[in-house]
Amino acid sequence: MTDYLCISVTLLDSLFHGKADHGEPEWPPSPLRLFQAMLRGARTGCRDSQWTDAKAAAFKWLERCEPPVIV
């Protein structure tokens, strides 16, 4: 059985200023940028900013996953 994790991102601003290597525009945003945003949101979320073992385990699992296919 194949498992999927589908993440859809909506940018709240019409402008995206992400830069890749050598200052080139980065589009789509890198998986690392998404991982960083998810981690930041989990650490400072408006509903539950408490860091738990369950959150830590979820991010450790995500770190161990194979590189994503971006479509």
C-alpha cells in the first residue's frame, strides 16, 4: 500500500520573495522552507503553542521520509 501526505499551500500575499542559490527566484518554495514554516507554526501556534512529545515525534517522522515528489 502506498501512503501519501498531500500538503496544499496558499500564500496570503500576492508576492513571494523566496530566493534559491545565487539569489535566483525560488518557485515552487523548497520542501525545507515548508518544513521550517510548519515547525515554526507548531512551536508558536495560536491555539496550542505547547511543545509535546507527539509533535516532536511527528516532525522526526517527517524528517526521515524520502524526498517529496512535487506536482
